[in-house]
Amino acid sequence: MRRNSAPRAAGHSLIAQVEAYWSEQRKGALVPTRADINPRGIEAALPSAFILERVAPGIARFRLAGGNLCDLMGMDVRGMPITAMMDVDARVKLVTPLEAVFKKPAIARFSLLSPRGISRPALDATMALFPLTDGNGNVTRALGCFVSNSRAGRTPRRFAIEDMQVDAIGAPRPKVYTNGSHLRLVSSRD
């Protein structure tokens, strides 16, 4: 059951800002590094932004999290698995797209719903995950953005996955090396 799409528009705007910044930081690479991410680059989205670290297959924990996520859970979420924000069914559904973010790598987008309850308004939310490499070049981090349409009400809130989309990231732009002669070496393995 789809709710009013107007609140999602604001979420899509913040997520679009984070995605544009993430894309800019790629600088021709397949995936940017965690070190390339500067909070000033996503200032408007900081309350909704977070960094995940993959700790095992299908398990990623919050390394950093904006205030909006902490408000939804009623506590600091740093160190908690991302599945703590999901209902039981969504925890199982999250494993495959989460692994795709780190293994393919891929961008994952989610439409989420936290149902109405006593002192809890129904919450529509949108979340996106963008892969990042660590200092060794492995995709073990993800930049994320989680935007909901209303105040949390009584916490903690848990979300069901209404819809998800996983898009594998294409090959990076090849780098061109030249030594000043007419010959050029084109490499896409940098």
C-alpha cells in the first residue's frame, strides 16, 4: 500500500545529494575510498547520513550515524548492526542487497515502512547505500542515507522493506597514460 509520495520527494532530494557527492568522489574509479568522504560535502544530508562497515557476510554495523537515525532508534546506533532498524522479515530480505553493495559492488535503494502503533505514527522512509573502499582497496564500507517522512513517536522504530532496487556499478572510466609520443597506454585497472 503506497502512501502519499510528497514526503518521499524530500527524502529523494537528500539521497540524490549524497549520490551526486559519492559519484563526484569516484574521480574515475569504480568506487571512492572512505577517506575521500568529507562530511562538508554532504552537509545538508548529515542528520540522515551514515557510514556502515561490513564485519561478516550479510552483517554491517554503523560506524557513524546522523542524529535522525539515533532519534528513530531512541539511542546512539554506532556499533549496532543495520538490521537493528528492520523488522524480522526485513532482516532476512536485507542480506542479499547488503552483500551486493560490498561484493559486486552495487548501489542499493530501499522503500521502507514502519507501521502505525500506539504513540507511533506510520513512517515511510527511503534508504540508499553506496559502496566505499577501505585503505586496502577492499569494499568494506558504505555511505548511506536514511530519510523518513515524520517524527519517530515512541522509539525504537523498526521498518519493513516495501521495495528495493540493486544496481551493479559499471566499470570505471579508463585512465589514459601518455609519454608525449603518439602511443598511448589505456588502462582500466587502476
